[in-house]
Amino acid sequence: MKQMHLAAHFPGVNSTTVWADPRSRSQIDFSSFEHLARTAERGRFDFFFLAEGLRLREHNGRIHDLDVVGRPESLTVLNALAAVTDRLGLAATVNATFNEPYELARRLATLDHLSAGRAAWNVVTSSDAFTGENFRRGGFLDRADRYTRASEFVATARELWDSWTPDGTSRPFTHSGPQFDIAGEFTVPRSPQGHPVVIQAGDSGEGREFAASTADVIFTRHGTLEAGRTFYADVKGRLAKYGRRPDDLKIMPGVTVVLGDTDAEAQHNAAEIRTQQVSPQNAILALEQVWGRDLSAYDPDGPLPDIDPDPASSLVQGRVRVADPLAVAAKWRALSEAEGLSIRRTVIESTARQSFIGSPETVAAELTRFVAADAADGFILVPHLTPGGLDGFVDRVVPLLQERGAFRSEYTGSTLRSHLGLAEPVWKG
């Protein structure tokens, strides 16, 4: 049976997290990160995944409600987690737009040494001038150049990691390219994995091509089996032109899971969670993100606005605007009118739902079916509670996956590459 890969995403500052639940705890205390990481390792997960934002998002000139607590820097947290975990991979999201190859390659290689070969880098990019205001160069990078810089950034980092021979000899490096012109000697010896694992998040054509040429794992999102199979076939089909095999890139969509003792109970639990996730305030915020207008005077339990979105709006800063707000607004209006839905109910029905809902047996069967059908190589679980949102899955679903032979019962290697079935990179000194 095709083996499944699993990873844990620490619940982030987003609409997935349910803050009102009394079991929800701190986003900053180390105990929260430790709890989720230890749970993931107990479940024999491949890796623990941290997102990162470089600026608190703003909405109508104020800090966005879901960003108030912020988030510690990812690599610092993961270095601490390396001391309280033994096998679990540790994946940090770090921006390739506002960092430099030498400095970041050094930090990642350090984590790989401290963790004995468990480091990973989720490469993200930004052309957002709002975020760029926090940095010396500002929002200097055109959107079309994001992946150009990211591709050369990853290649340069790999050159730095390869500047030490496998037997521990340092050699000078020189890199001269359109994005970076650097030379010197790298301070950190070749790490246990050779290179930290590279993850890429993105569904665009550019993102898929970047993943096919460069990444070891792609973090994506698709809601149905057929959508997953289409994405899987498309990305895997791009690998050959880069001299890569299908197994050289693992496709792991981010998913949410809601459990119940029965399927009916799970559906009830899922409905309650969605209602908590989309509070009246959050419903208006979600609407404003599409409309680009101040809609604070509207009743969340009333009808949708009869005005059109403002495509050129700067009401929302630091969050991704929808690609075609006029089309989304038309779709939401049609749904609202057809079913007599309020603003809040329209947002609940239109925005992301839980991916897998059911009893532990049902969820285990569905996860296995997706992997067997080549809709994914595994999943990155995004729980709705911090930090105990993964406990039920590890206690109730993982044993069933192990009984099916779909998921490991024990770690067979010590590095993240061994968990993922990835070969150590060939040294290119």
C-alpha cells in the first residue's frame, strides 16, 4: 500500500483558529509549541510546520482582529523544539524576498545540525510594499520577479551548503547572478541531511513550476478528490524536464479534520466549529476583504450589500485580495438570493470548510483513498485549536491508518529526508 506522509501545522493567525473555545491557549508561550510538536511526534508525523507573517495585517487602518497576538520568529521556535523532540522534522516558513542567502543558509544549516538532520525551509515570496515597509529595501520587488529571486535564492543557498565537502573541508564560494553577487567562505559544515528539505507553498502556474524545478515538498490546497488528482498529475508531470522522478517531490495539501463518534456527530461538530470560526465580526471582515469597502454599518444577519466591490481598494493591508472580487461578489449574491442567506450564513457557506469530517474510521478511510488515488502523497493537518487540536487525530485516527498499513508504526530513520523517502542531495562541490 502506498505510504502516507503526515505533518502538523501550528494553528495560525487566521480564520481557522477558534479563539473563543476555552481550550484555546497562547500563540506565544513555548508550552503551546511543545505540546503540538510532542503530539505530532507521538503520532510519528513527518514534520512540524510553522507559518510566518512579517507584518501585522491591517483592516481599515487598524490591526486585523485575528493578528493581535502576533507570532514569534519561526527558526527561533524550531531551534528550541529541537531540544524537546527526537525524530520530528522541523519546518520554518522564511521569506526569500526580505532575506539574504548567506544569512538564511547559515541559520537553516545550524538548525539541521542542532536537530541531527530534521530541518526544512518553506520558501515563500512577497511583492507586498505594505510588508516591505518593515525592511530597508521596502516593497522593491515586482510581482513578476518574486519567483525569479526565489529560484536563484534557493540555488545560491544550496551552493553555500555544498561549499563544505562531505568529509568536512571548507572551500571558498563564489556566486554571481542577476539577484545575488557574493563570495567568501561559509561558516557551517555540511549538515546531516546535506541540504535541509525545501518546501514550497503555492497553486499558481509559477508556483507549480518553481516546485517542480526546486522543491522537495509542495504545500497546496484543494477540496475534492478530482481537484487533487488534477493538481497531482499536473505537478508530477512537470518534473521530468528537470531530470527529476515523481517521488522526488511530495504533494501534501493542507487539510482540516473534524471527528465524532459517528459521522452524524462529526457533521454536527463541524457545523458548530464553522459557526465559531465565522463570528458576526469575522463575517463582516470577510465581506470587506472581497468588497474592499467599509461595511461595518451592515448587519451580519442582514442581506449582502447591493453595491459593487472596489477592485482598487487598499482597505485590507497584508492579506491577499481575491483575484476577481466582482465575480466572487456575484457568486455570493446568487447563493444568498437562492437560499435566503444572511451575510454571515453566506460567508459560512462560501468560505473554506473542513476537509475531512466523520468518525475516526470514516476519516482514516478517506485519507487513505485520497493517497491511493494519487490525489496527494500525504497531508499537512491544520487544527482549529491551539495547542490540543491534534490530540484526537493522533489518538483515534493514526492507529487506524497504521492498522491499514497506510502509515508507519515507528520511525525507520532519523532525518526528515528519511521520513519523506527523499535521497540525500548529491554533493556538487
